[in-house]
Amino acid sequence: MIGLLATLTFIVPLLGGLVLFKLDGKRADAVMLGSFFTAMLLQFGVLIEYLLHHHHGTVHVAYMITERLGEVYGIIIDPMSVLIGTVVALAGFIFMFYGMEYMSERNAGHPVRKGKGLFYAWMTLFEGATLGFIYSSTFLGLLIFFELMGLACWGVVSYYGTKAGVRAGFKAFIIPNIGAMIGFYTAIGVGITQLHDLSLFSLSHVSESLKPWVFIALLIAGYTKSAQFPTYSWIPDAMEAPTPASAFLHGAAMVEMGVYLVARVLQFIGPLPVWIFYFMAVMVSLTLLIPILNYPVQNDAKRLLAFSTVAEAGIMFVGLTFAALGLEVGLKAAMFQLTTHAFVKGLAFLTAGTFTYSLGTLDMRRISGLKDLLPVNALAWSVALLGLAGLPPMAIAFSKAELLTTLSAIRITPLAWLPILMLLVDSAVFLWVGVKWITRNVFGKRSVAKAHTHPIITASLIMLLILVFIVPYLAYPLVHGIGFFGGGH
């Protein structure tokens, strides 16, 4: 039963996305929202069934097995896939509920009178591909959904058809695709020639001499997907996408799936040499340096949040860096950070989208007096920026705090201090920049006499505001169940 529910969570939006290419107007609204809502209900069904009957266990369903290739396609239902699947389904529904109004002619900055069915189609396929990726148990399945996510990302980023948007769309497709070829082709090649099995479970059987290089190849795929150094530049450019797509891409899908991929590999691959930790620690520290230097010079709200995404994904990789040393708490902390970040970053992007919708601009220098113009939006912007900086009681404060518990790794190497130090510096600089913009955007003199909004916009922000405060308590039982498979660590 649970296997069928998990499979339907991604089959339904994939089918809905195909139908939406032929629809527009209110029919497109209905099919899109119905697809996202059904996927969310199905995922809640998986969550309830898992907690009631399979708590902290693993359900592995192999759909296709051959004698030569072993498991070709299947799904894994465990604390990690159930948690992240629920995050994606819930966040995706809220983002596209908001998107139904954002993609309307009432949007002051980007009025849409026709053609939104195409955007909905790409977004619904994006949802299905992400959920399919989360549950996949083989490298062939992961590759297929990885590439489908990239195709959908190209579709939404280039949706407006501007020269900058088309260029950014191709860039967002090509860079992760190069990573996919390096990572997945390596893993599939080893699976075919040596292991005769394409499943994640076969990773622990890779020879000790080859194992670090298979991991590095897959790590490169994760880095390109998650916009880590040196392949980060596609993510600020991808801000050409409509804001609901930006929220999904940054908060619950594309970027986070690079982190999820590496977490999955670490779960199954077994012990790695310590030089892997050194490599990852240096790479994540260089990644965090990029947003630290860029925060102070950003004036566009979405570009500021884009550099924040580079940092927050990097912070998830801080946890995975410690997991590479065999510390299970690093794996838990990374997935906890992914969960809390989804809703805080979603709130930030949807609020930035209201600047376009209500005021016609993303230039933060032209936005002030929100507390009088749009009080809910003002509260959302303040909570989002302070939350991304890691201030309690907002969600990310809890996941960043758990990352600090990985400092037990200093018993293994003093270099363990470096990524944690960079994490703290990033939080401090973002807090400084965030307070500066809150002071101006929220409490400054009104930039316009009045601004319009819509009940759908307000309701979406309120839902995310609530989740920003309560999601750590809801998620932690599943986070606690995340660990390595097979006792390899």
C-alpha cells in the first residue's frame, strides 16, 4: 500500500504536467492546483502510513530487476525520503496556490493574460520529477528524474522569453547536466561493469580503491545541482523565472536535490578516506565565501535571496562534510537544514514576489513603508530575513544549532573548525544586511501612496509564516530516524 502511494505522488503530477501543455486560463488553474493538491494528499498518506506501520524502518520496492543489471528501477521509503517528500509536496502546493494569483493580469510587474498553462506544465512536471528523484532507489532512476528536473528548470527560467531569461534557462540546464554526466554515468558504468546492479544498495560493494572516486563523481553532480563553488553562477541568473518557480527551485526542489543526492550516497557507500572530508571542507568554505562577499552589494531582492540559497545549500553541505567522516549527526543536521530552509526561503521568495505583484519592482532601494502599505508582507519580509540569518525562534536556528554538535569532529582533525566558522560568518553578515533592508523596506517612509494585494497572496504568506515557527517540531521525529545503512559507518 505505501509503495503504491509513494509511486502515485510523482506519477500524478507528471501526468498532470503533460496535460497542462494544452490548457490555459481557468482550466489550467484547476488542473495545476488539482495535481499539486493530489500529490500533497498522497504524500500525507505516505507519511501517515509510514509513521503508523513502518516507523524508522525501510520499505524497498524493486519494480524492475534483470539478471545482468540487477535492480534497474525501484523506490526506497525511509525517514529521509518521507521527510523530504513531505517538504516538497507541502511547499510545492503553497507556492503554486500563491502562483495562481501571481500569474494573473493583476500582477503590476509581470501581468499574465494568456500562456500560463505552459508555466504550470513545467512546474507540475518539476514537482513530479522532484518527488520521483526523492524516492528512486537506483542510479538509472535518479538520472532520469535529475535530467527531467533540469528540463523543467529550463522551461520555467526561460518562461518570459526575454534574452536574459533564455540565456539563464540554458545555463541552468547545461551546468547541472554536465555534473549529471560525470556523476551518474560513472556510477552506472561501475554498476554495469563491476557490480551488475544499479541500486544504491550496491554502493557498499564498490572496491575500496574505487569508492572515493565514485563518491567524488557523484559529489560533482550534487555540487552542480546545488550551485556550489565553482558552479554557482547559474543560480543568481535563474532569477529570471517567475517568483513561484524561484521559490520552488530554491526552497524545495532543484538546489536541495543536489544535497539530497549526496546525502543518499553517503547513507549507502560506507566508510570513506579522511581526505574526502578535507576536500569537502575546503570546497564548502570557498562556497560560503561567495555569498559573504556578495550580500552587501545586492539591491535586487531576488538576487539577494539567490546568494542566500548558495550559502544555505552550502550549510547543508557542512553537515554532509561531517557525515563523510562517519558522523551520523551530520547527515541528520543536513536534512534538518534542508527541511527548515524550504519554508523560510519560500516565505522570503513569495514576499519578494509581492514586491513585483504589488509595487512593480524588486529594487529594494525603491521599497519602503511596508508596515503601513502591506502589514502582512512587512511581517513576512522581516521574519524571512531574520530567519535566514538563523535567529530563533525561526526554523533555521534549530538546524544550524544541530550543525554545531558536529564539532566533535575536532577530535579527528582541527580543520573541522573551518566550515563551522564560515557558517557563523555567513550568518552574521546576512543578519547585518537583513537588518539594514528591514529598516528601510519595512519602517521607512512610504514609497507609494497605496499598494494592492489579494487574499490568495496573503493566505499563502500566513501559511508559510506559521510553518516557519512550527516545522522544526513537526520534522524532528523523522530527522531523528535518519542514519547510515548497513552499519558501514
